[in-house]
Amino acid sequence: MLRTARLFLLAACLFAAPSAADEPLRVLVYGATGSVGSLIVDEALGRGHEVTAVSRDPSTIDASRPGLTAAKGDLLDRDSIAELLRGHDVVISSVRGVIGDKSDPENALQLLAANNIVAELREFDGDAPRFLHIGGAGSLKVKPDKLFAETLPKIALPKPLESEIIGQIWALDDLRKVDDVEWTYITPPIHLKKGERTGEYRIGGDDVLRDDRGRSRISKADFAVAVVDEAENGTYVRQRISVAY
């Protein structure tokens, strides 16, 4: 059921690099009201970037903060995507869910969003925004021939969640075939939870990244730090990276 993804492993795990952004970026964030997306918005605003936070209901976004604009958008509507992409340096997609038939991974919003954004970025005449896709831990390897998703007990896994996980794996597979758009697939560890912002993290590749106690974890706040660092630096273009302590 899973597509075969071409596996890529970074040579080493690196600590966060300093920001390379000399001027404020114009950042477009889909999923801006989610538990991860909202922290990405906060992190980017805290660094002085201009952020457009996208929601199907922009009234749920507090647009009174300096540098923040709320916008209505629909990732299933390519015209809407094209309109919002204009004028931005980076687009970040941090969404989840299944549209329609929840048993079909082809309906995973993560997959549909990635493919629709790439399609619109290909239409740019000049410099297109870079694309950061927030992926899923199910696509990480726990063994050379096994993904984390393949270790999950399907009997206890809700069908919509299974479709989301597979959709994320397929999104990575699709992005790895894209060589004409500057994309980065950023993967959280197995455990992504609330916690303080320390500003510390490590960067890995296709394998589950674990600390010296064997834990694969990071706070959502520090994951947001890593995402905005990549938005600023553009270090891992057309690569999948994983982030953990």
C-alpha cells in the first residue's frame, strides 16, 4: 500500500546554523491556526518577518500583531494558491486532514496541498517562493528496510489517520521527483509535544533521529525554530530533513 520512496540520508547531524536572512522575509503559512503552524507564525513574527497567515476562516486569526496579515485560502483551489503565492519569498504548508473518502490516502490534504503548491510554483515567470512542507514521522526509517509507519498497529489506527500517514509518505515520494521547484520536506520526530523553546535541535536525514537515551522527540516550539531557520537559510533545498533533540 505504501509507495516506494527513494531514501536519502544526510551525511551527518548538524546543530542549528545562524540565520542568513539579511532582510525580513515575506512568509506565507498554510495551517497557521494549527498547533505547529501557529508556532511557526509566532517564531517568524518574533524575528521580524512579514507573515501572511492563511485559513479558510481568517476571522479566527488575530491580525492585530505587527507584521501579520490574515488571508482566506483553500489548498484545493489552485487559483487561490496562485493568488496568495505572489509577493512571498517562502510558502510553508503545515496542514493535516483527509478530504472526502477518509480511507483513501490520495485524499490526504497533505498530499493534495504539496502537489497543488508545486503545480502553481511551476507557473512562476520569475523567482518563485521556496516551499517548506511539514512532513510526518511515519516516513522516517526505523531500520534500513522499514519505515516507522510500518511498525504502527493498524488494528488500533483510525482509518483517517492511516490515510494521513500514507499521504505524507506519498507527498515525500512526489517531491523527490521535483527538480524545478525549491522544496524542503521537514520531518518532526516520533514525539512532537508542547514544551519550552530552547532554540536547540539537531538535523538528520531519513532515519529516526534519537537522543542519547534513545528518545525521538522535540518540543513544537523548537520544531518551529528549525522550520524558520530553514526558511531564512535555505540550506536543504530539494532535500528531506528530520529535526529532533
